[in-house]
Amino acid sequence: MKNLSILSVIIFLSVVLFSAFSSDPLTKGSKKMSSLDKKVDELLSQMTLNEKIGQMTQVDIDALKGHFEDIEKYSLGSILCGGNSEIDDISAKGWADFYDMLQSHALKSRLHIPVIYGVDAVHGHNNVIGAVVFPHNVGLGATRNPKLVEKAARVTAEEIAATGMDWAFAPCIAVARNERWGRTYESFGEEPGLAQTLGAAQVKGLQRKKLSDKTSILACAKHFLGDGGTTNGKDQGNTEVDEAALRTLHLPGYISAIKAGAKTIMVSYNAWNGEKMHGNKYLLTDVLKNELKFKGFLVSDWAAIDHLEGNYKSDIEKSINAGLDMIMIPNAPGQDNNYVEFITLLKELVNEKKVPLSRIDDAVRRILRVKFEINIFENPLTDKSLMASFGSKGHRQAARECVRQSLVLLKNENKTLPISKKVKNIVLAGKSADDIGNQCGGWTINWQGKSGNTISGGTTVLQAVKNAVSKNTVVSYSKDGSEVKEADVVLVVVGENPYAEMFGDTSDLSLSKEDVRVIETVKKSGKPFVVVLFSGRPMIIEPQLKEAKAFVAAWLPGSEGAGITDVLFGDFNFMGKLGHSWPKTMEQIPINVGDKNYDPLFPYGFGLKY
């Protein structure tokens, strides 16, 4: 009996020691787990398989309409509003009330785990009427100013937080190597150095010094990996480079984003040498999670796992095993590949041991850890006090400064610029001179953006000119440029109509016939004229460049047109430098600094001053 008692004690102590060193208290060697890790593991230990899979599921708000109770029923981990997913009241208050309604459902779930809400706030809180809209990244890249980019991201974070939302699908740190690509304007430029410095700045601005701050917003570096390097600039296409080139051109931005504290990364639609990124275990797990020590979680793009070969069940199996932690699912019950089907099939895959439970636990642990870090368990609902600064004068001043520093002066013959504020008569021409929609571009209120009066609170170039000049100056607008005979100078504002993603892919970057016609009409008048170009990328402009006295690349500047007139009328000098080599012809594209036969119209880094 005595020997048996001793043996019992030894077994008991062994069990205690094994428990102590194998699960909760320790992570590596003798290093104790953090209090955060203990919280995560304690919550994870209480979760059923259904609840774990629910946390890995992100559902679009349109798919949930009529099914909001599914948030608590399936313990959904995240909600998003896609580019065209809107509610009836898209004011800041409307979105905040809607967010709180969604969160109230999550808090009714068995374990009361809040959802995190993601939004494509890619140049300000651009889904909300009255929000400040910043220049797209192509313009911010031209500023070469990480402090300014961080400031812009801080303002964006404050406006997102005012609506209760937790997570911005930004920054896009793609390195755009071919201007045919419809997402070129979401990239800072053609060189990885811009993605490194400015991508990290956006992460810092969104997440601030502490993720738990009430105005901190989760950043999401995207799209991993190589989205800007596809053959022929085809969106969601194939990036055909060796691993050395992939790492040299497209990986540096992610390294700096992770160092800056990015907690989420979105995986890209594109393939790398034929293998879709959403199934690429080597890059998602071996490189990103193991080599680069990324401790946050990976989210898929919109229904992107559906692009893998095979049926939906095999898509789920491959993407989760490759390293995806959260899957973005836009489809409602009753449609193919919807979130209920995803949850059901992933549970089957775990029970069939085709997806290890350890992989599920790793994904959920990563998601829960981020939720604890942003303090959403303590503060799940909207802080309505933040609404006071939404769309404020201070926020607009920050955007105006971004516009000023983003403008690139390509030509200034005979010192045509700056224009005197005391000029007697100035005429504006061109379709974009009084069009806030064209000024903002895609991802503004809806996915593709829209020409016309699409936002509130902004200033068009025409309005900005009227505000800038003396009270004795006559300002008029001739859209087609036919009525300029009284003008001392004509300001012609032209450029691309709004677009997003694959709808912007093009094989012809020439100015539109309408834009060419208005420039030719003004040229025939004999009046000196300045061209301001709104575009998401360099365009083919050589014929029009020769005719204009001055030419300004204004990119897609957003809501604050006064930033343009600040520079045109000489209150500030031009500061912008090209983040893209400017081609002479379409045949030159792709053209990038460092090419063997490098002969652009304007080189990378070009930008004149007064």
C-alpha cells in the first residue's frame, strides 16, 4: 500500500507538471505566458467547434439582411460592408446606429464575443456621406511624406471610430508595375521603397500608439502577394516572376507593415506562377507566419477562395490548410457558397481530419488575440462623443495639405503658373472642373465611384477658384471650352471617369475624345491655358502636353479641391514627385525605373517647382 501511495503521488505530480509545462502557463521554455495569451486560451477552451468556425467567418451586410439573428446563432466573428453594400442612412450617425445593432446581436451569443466590423476605408471613410475624402494612394505616393501619410491615416481612423467600425482594409501596399492595371491608384508607386515607408506610416496612423485607444483602428496590409506585378497588368491575374524578384519587389512593404504593428493581412486574388495565393501554403504559412513571424491573422479577399480549383469544400480545405484564418463570404443563405454552407463544410472537414483541429485553434487564437488587443470586449459599442469631429474643419485641412503636397508639375512654360489672384477673368473648362465624383475617383460612396455630386462637404476646383481669387475677378465655367474669349487664362480640368479594380484595366491610356476636344477648342482660341489632369495613373498625354502652357498631374485628390488652388495661385509651391515613370506611348508600358532601355516622357521622381 505504501509503494502504491508513493506511485500515486508520482503520477499526480507528473500530471500537474505536464499540465503546467504543456498548455496554459508556458509558451516557450520557462517563459510565462502573457496575461493576454491566458485570456485568449481561457476563452478558446470554452468554445465549441461550431463557435470556433463562426469566429473564422466574415459575412457581408447584404448577405445578412433578414438574417441578423445569424450573428448570434453562428457566433460570427466579423462583418463587413463591401464596396456596394449600403444601408438606408449612410450618414455617420446612420452607420453608428447600424453598427450597434449588429454588435447587440453578437453580444447575445453564448460567449458574448463581439464582432469586428471591416470597411474599405481606402482614402478616408469613403463609404460615409460627409466624410473627408483624401487623395488616393497614387497621390500620397507623390508626396514622399510618411509623416503626412500617417497624419491622414489618423484622421481616417478618427472618422471610422466615430461610426463604431473597427477595421480598415488598408493600406494597399501593392507595387504597381504596369499602369494598365485598374488598381494602380491604390498603390503608392512602382518602387518597393514607397510601399515600405508609406505603408508603414498608414499602419501607424490607423492603429496609433495603442490599439486599445478609442480612436485606433485595425489596419490590414493588402494584397499579399504580388498583386501589382501581374502579366499585362491584369487584375487578379498571374504574377510571373521568380522568387527573388517576388521578394525584392513585392515583399518589402509587408516586412515594414509587420514591423509597424499590422495585425491583419488580406490575401490577394492573383496567382504566382500559376498558383493562386489563397492556396499557397509556402507564402502564407512558411514565409509570412513562420519566416516573418506575423502574429496577426490572415483574411481572404471577397469570395476569393471560390477562385481555387475544385468544389467549394475543397476550396475551404486548401485555403484553411494554406494558412487563411478568416474567410470573407459575401453570399446569403440560399445562394451558392454562402456562410452557412462554409460553416457546415469546414466542420465536416475537421471531423474528417482533412483540416486539423490545431489549424482551427491557431486561426481562432489569432483572431481572439486581436479582439482582445483592440479592447472590443470592454468597449463593444460606438463612442458617440467621437461624432463631433467627423468631417470637421481640422480634418479637411489635413486632406487639403495632402492634396497640396501630392500635385506634380510636369510643365510650366513662360511662368504661366502661379496664376495671379487678381487676374481679371479666368475661365474653367473640362468635364472635371466642377465634378466632385471625378475628383474623388473609385471607392467613393460605392465601389466604382460615380461622376457628379456624389459626396457632401467637399470643394470642386471651380468652387475653390471662386474662393481663392479677388472679389473683382470674374470666374466662369465653359464645360466644352467654347466660351473663353474674355479669359486672361483658362484652367482646363480633365481626366479619367471613376472606376475600381478590374473595371479600370485598360489597353489605352489616352485621354478621352471629350477631353482632347476641349483642349483643342481652348487651343484654337489662342488663350493661354493650364491643364489639370485627374487620373489614377500616368496617361498618354504627349500631344496635349505640347499645346498647354502648363500641365499638372493632380491624381485623384479627393474632396478638398482647395488644395489644388492653394498651389495654382502661389500660396504654396509644388512639392510632388512622380511615383511612376510617365510613358510616352502605350507601347512603352510597362516602364519602370531601372529598366535596361529607360526612356520615359518623365522619369520616376520628376517634379518641377516654381
